[in-house]
Amino acid sequence: MSAPAPGQGGAAVPSSRDSTGFEVPYELCTSAIAGIGVFATTPLARGTLLWRADSRSQVVHTEATLRERLASLSSTEAIELLEHVYCWEGEARGAHMPSLVLEVVGDGKYWNHSRTRQNTGSGGNHPDGDGEGRGDGVSSYALRDIEAGEELLDDYALYPTIPWFEALCEAHGAQSCTSVGKRFIAFVSVRHPKTKSYIH
């Protein structure tokens, strides 16, 4: 079964665009996966930098700064924020960094999840590995050649689960990207009894 063409049915696509961080042409369209999605408008070669993570394209939150930001938002705005961020933890310049939540500025927040059709990678997922001028460890790259009209999809299950962030999501009635990804892993592991193909 093929997905509907971009722009058909579903959620309302924002009338204005904020291309902060994007390094390639794209469009926002309704997605067969969920709500609004980001779609390539030109062919993109494997390894292409799609979205650059920097101080313009994301706001870095600790637990304290995220709680402060949430306190200034309505319930609807808080859910919108919590469902459009990603989690990060690890090393930077040889030092362990605290668990952080990264708020995406602009249209990058509409990047959708797919475990089985992932064609982009974040968090150092350059298809040829980071280093040697190939990746910065945090931006998004094409993991394979992507056709014009194809939705850009990332695997949310690859992001870390941060307990304090999951608790905030639960308290506000939001779904974190990692919980969406992890639920999807359990879901696709079920095979259709007759066709033996994965249900997704």
C-alpha cells in the first residue's frame, strides 16, 4: 500500500516556514506517518548534511531550564514543546556532558519517526562515521540516497531515555520521542500470521 502524496489529508500545514538549520531545500506536507512531515524537494545524495545543529537551530535545556520554560507555557504549548524535542547525553571534547534536552527551532521539529524507513540520522549518525571532516556528532545527514518527494525520517528509538524528561512528559500528558520510538520497536516486532511480514 503506498502512502498518500505529500499534502493530502491530515494535519494543517503551517502557512509560513522557518528553515533555521536546514542545509537543503524541503517542504512541509501532511504525512502518512503522523501530522506534518518534512519532505525533500530535490534528490539528496547519501551523506548530505540536511540539518545543521548549532546555536541558531536549537535551544539546549538542562532539567532546570526546561522546567522554567514549561512554567511559562499553557498546557497545550507545554505538550507541543515536549513532543518536539530530542534528548542527548554523552561526551563532548573528552568530557562527560549532563543529560540535555534539545529544543529544535523552526521546521526541523516536524521530522517524523520510522524504524523501518529511516533515511536520516542525527547525533553523529553520518553514514561513513564521524571524524575526518565527515560529521559533527549532532547534525542530521542522509543515510542513503533520498528521492525528491520522499519524507525525511529519523529513528527516535536511537535517542537516549532520560528519566527526568520522561517524568516531565508524563506529568504534562506528552509523549517523548524516545517513548514513541521504543513503542514502535515493540509494535513492528509482531508478524502478520498469514503473510509473515512485519506489521507497521
